Amino acid sequence: MGQTLSQNRVQFIVDEIFFEQGATEDSSFLELINLKVVEIILDELENDKQKTFVELLSDESKNDLLRTFVENNLPNYKQKIATSLDDYIKEVKLKITHGTT
Amino acid sequence: MEPHSPEEPPSRRIDPTPEDMGQMIRVSLALEDVRQSDPSLLIHENKITSQGREMSSALFDNLSQAYNSDFSSMRTYLFNELDRQKEAFELGKITSDQLAGYKKIISSVHGKIMHTSVMAMQSQEEGNISYQDALKTAAAQRKEYESYEGYLNDASELYTKSQEVIASEKESIKTRLSNRLRKLVPNVTFSMEPALRLSRALLIGASILEPQHGPVFAQSFSQEQLTPPPIVQQIMDRPAAGISIPEHEQAPAAPVIETQEASTLPSYEVIDSGNVTKYVSNEDTLDSILANRFGQKFYTSEEVTNQALADSVALTDHQRDLIRAKYICAVDPYRTIPEFRSRLDTLVAELKNNGATNEEIIDAVKNDDNLTQLARKLIGRSFFIRPLGGTGEPTEILAVDNWEQEMVVVAHGLVTPSTPTQEAASNLGDSFVAEMPNHTIEELFGVTYNESARRYIDESGNSVRAPRAELLSQIVTGSKLPNAD
């Protein structure tokens, strides 16, 4: 397959088929995204906030506090997650397409 | 049917003429017959396995040739194929999985054909062009569609590759996170669960449902003009496993939806990448839609219920009441509106101190303007109360407003906030609600979602997008839901 596929075609498949039809049904991909969200938040938080974040993250009874904490310390976290995830998904796509041509 | 072997010459591809397209429409109707003969064809039709893709391609070729011959042979061919596979299953020659796979393939092929024919009709309707021109346009699209078909096998291999990449990425992130987390909190043990919980808290949290925040993700992706739908939005719309709802967000007496495993969740079709318009299959019930949208135990939250009800413009009264009846009944103004509780407690206490009878208490509550206004704040309408079962027992009072047609509001503990009261309220809620979750979208809204056409179709077979289909989209995505207040 790989020998005859143009980059455009690979990109088409990855975009149209895999990421449209496959990835969002894929628990493995969802896990990856969930992990990445943790990393993104950790990256964005100031150093002295990170410990509290991890403690809240580790306590399943503190979901509400966790959200409040992130909202208070990263007011624009939604945009940051969106942007970072966007970039990251592009990276993953590149790794997939790069590995097949 | 056997997949084509590599030695076989390539199957003849279609070069559709307008006549072919007319034939195609008839074929699609024949396939619709097949489809209707076995409703299970509708299920999971997007989930074609890689093997199924090969078979689909081969079957599609055969069908192409068949409908170039004549309509009746086409129809016969399809029914025979389906019967043959069913017989093979009954004889134990193929497994149930294989039979299911075959059904998926039939359905997939139907989708391809239906897609083209509907597209032609749609082009004619929307583009003010002749039907012949519409057919030509659709034929061009069809050729594109066929080339898409040609990609499927390659896609299968790419999918395998993608799994490797994803697994590798996951391990990398896990390692990095484990190291970082351990440095911050030495005793912490990293697992997937906290990551899922974080996503849940941040992405599914109530605040993100606010309209001013909702489109953020979509904008982020649409700016880049990504062809696929916003992936983050899709993830956002999925419930994460193992997430607990904070206790204060739970109404104790409300019915609780069963937790669904991710693998059993209905598959959604995302149509508009910019708009994040989601569609649901006909099998989806309001329960499953809202469960997916808001997560489990969704209807114990006043805010979420308000979100579901919010777009009054798009809802007819009947539709609104159906949803309200289903979801509002679990909303307890006594617990969710502090002013309501305070006013009710004060009123009842005063009445009791003054020696009022149960009936007098009920009348007083029923006619209390403050309570009515507070309830209206929650449900948008007035309410009155009546004894459960008409027995007049004050400890089992429920606030009901013409509930058989309108809504139910459960007011726990009107006189004695005891367990029996809560159970009684819950029971009524359950018995009433029990009717609703089993209703399909088609039953509730009178529209049928045609998967392959990617359209809702009304009773007359016309393509419907607004307002009813749009309503569903808005409920599912929450993208256009204003605050209820």
C-alpha cells in the first residue's frame, strides 16, 4: 500500500476516514486525549499550583474542587486545551501519515 | 458472497448516466425494502470492519453491475444474498458475527446508493436546477464517492498504524506524567482514572455548557478548516467512564440512569464541521441522547434540565412538554431552589401551628403566589399539588400540574420530609417517566433519521432539517441552548 500512496491520499484517508469514522469511536484514542489534557493543564499551571492540582486529581471525591481550582487558576483553560489539543492531534496525524509513506 | 480475489480482473465501475441515476434511485428503494425487512441493519452501520470493507467493495461492484441490467434482477439479487447468508447462519456455516457483518455491508452499500440519489433530489430542490443537471452533479459526486471506496482498504492498514502510534503516544505521556506527578506528590500513583476524571470535570462540567463557552472548541478547529468534525467536541460529548458526580449535585430521590459502557453507546454522525451539528440514529431515545450529552445522572441537575429545555423557539408545545415531562419530573424544587424550600417550610409550619387541616395546607400551598413564581422560575409554568393517589395523605404530597398532559414537579417533604415521602415522589416519577425513555426520536418528533442521506426525513419522505431536526441537534450538542432564565 505505502509505495503507491501519495501524501495527499494518505492525508485524505487519515483525515476523512480514520479521524472522522475511527478515532472518536476508539477508546484508545480517547484515553490518549484524556492523558494529554492532564499534561496540558499541568504545563499551563504555575509551579506552585501544580501540587494542589495533583492532589485534587488524585482524590475522586473532589471533582467539583478540581474544576473550580482549574477555573480559578487557568481562567481560559478551555481555549488552552482546545488549542493544545488541536496542535497535538495534528502531531499525531503527522506521525501516522509520516510512518506510512 | 466471497470477496474478490487478487486474481480476478477489476470489477466494472459505474460511469453513471442520468438513466443510471434514475435506476439508482429505484435500486435504493429496493434496498430500503431490504433494510426494512430487518431493522437490525440500521444498527452500527457505520462500523464496518476492515474485512467488511473488502466485502462491501466487492458487493458494491456486483450491485453496480446488477442495476445496470435491470431493476428486478437487482432486487432479486439482494434478497437472495441476504437469504443465503441467513441460511448459512442457520446451518452453522457462518457465525452470528459474520451474519451481522454482512448485514452491515448491505446497509453500507445501501448508504452509498441512497446518498447519491438523495443528493440529486436535494440538489434539485435547493439549487433551482433541472433534475437532469442535479443527476449529473450527483453522478460526479458519486464518482468521488467511489474513489473513496477505493481508499477503504488502505485505510484499514492506516488504522492499524494509527493504533501503534496512539499506543506509543499514550506510553510516552504516561511516563512523563508519572515522573512529573511523583515529583510533586511522592506517594501518588498515576492511573488513567484521574485523567478521565479531569476530562470529565473540565470538559463535561456544567460551565462548559454555557453558550458563550460552548463554541470555543469548534472555533478552534474550524479556523484551521479541518475537514473532520471537531474531535474535541465529540470527546466532550461522550461520557467518561468511572466518573462520579459530586454528591451535592445529586437529587437523592431522583431516578438514576444506568451507566453505559462506552462500547455500547450509540454512534453519532457529525455533519457540519463548523457548526458541530450532531445527529442521532432512530434507535436513540431521549435518554440515550441526553445521557451522552450530559453524562450519567444528568437529570438530577436543575441546570442540565434547563439546558435541555431551553430553546423554546424551536420546540412546539407538544415536544416541549414531552421533554419536560420526562426530565423535569426529576427536578425537585424543594431541594434545588432554596427560596422554594424556605417558603414552603415556613408556610407549612405556620399553617400547622394555626391548626390547619391537611387539605387546608394543600390548598394554601397550591394557591401561594410566591411558590408558584418560584416553581415557574424552575419549570416555566405554574403548578399545583395534589395528594398521591388522591388519598389526601399529606406526607405523600406531590406538586403536580395537570401532569398527564403537562408536567410533574416533585416536591419532597412538603409536610414531613421523610424517607417515605421521597420514595413516594420517586415512585411517581419513575412510573411516569418510565413511559418516556423508551420512546424513539421518531415517535417523539415524527422524523426519521436517514443515516446514509444524513438527513431527517418526515412522514412524507421529505428532507427535514428545521425545526424538529435542528431541535434534536441543539439538544444533543447544547450548542445553541441559552440559559433557561
